[in-house]
Amino acid sequence: MLNALKQTNSTSAFNRWAGFEVTYAQSGEAELTLVFRETDMAQYAGFLHAGLIAALLDTACGFAAGTVAGNVLASHFSVNCLAPAVGEVFIAKGRVVKAGKKQVFARAELFAQTGDPLKLVATGDAILVPVDSR
């Protein structure tokens, strides 16, 4: 399962540019990491840009859903920014809340790592729909 998600991740030009790395996967769960690059990932105050926060949460939800439903697309997605995203590494943990035949509900949390413990900086919820492969 982990190797399959790593392969899927490698096919996304955006994920390769950003440096998303799939570090964990099992049925209904996925975890991604991102090493922060201030030169091209920071917003005006130096925090991780909200667009990348959303992308990490969306991808974690999608990959978690993919472990139970195959290829999926988001039909709805929401983000809650809880604290400034300050960290050297960001870890997104996604999990399936409920999987049906036509919709998969998933949730993800984004943590900043600057030491121990991890700091929760954002959450996201997604509704994903299974799709045929291209």
C-alpha cells in the first residue's frame, strides 16, 4: 500500500515540486511530510503558505481515501488554520472517517515539527468520490 501511494505521489508534478513524501500508509490512513523551504513556500510573514497547507491536507485526505476506494477526486474540501504554520518539517496525517460506494469522508491534521512535541497547525475535511483511472 505504501509503495502504491509513493508511485501515485511521484506522478504529480506539483507534489514533486513541493517535495511531498508519503511516509506511512495502511487501510484508511496516510501520512505525508514536507520539508519547509522559506525561499519559495513562505507567505509574507515567513510562515508556510496557506495554499500549501491546503494542498497537504487535501493530499493526505485523498491518499487515505485512495487506500480504501482506489482513485478519488475531492468534491468538497475545507481547511481550518489553527495556528501560524511555523516549522522545519510539516506532517499531514489523513484518515478515512467513513467510506461509502459513492463518497468517502476523510479528515486530516497538519502538524509543524520544530522539536518535540509536534504542534497542530491546521485541520481539513474532505468528501471524495471514486473515479475511473485514465
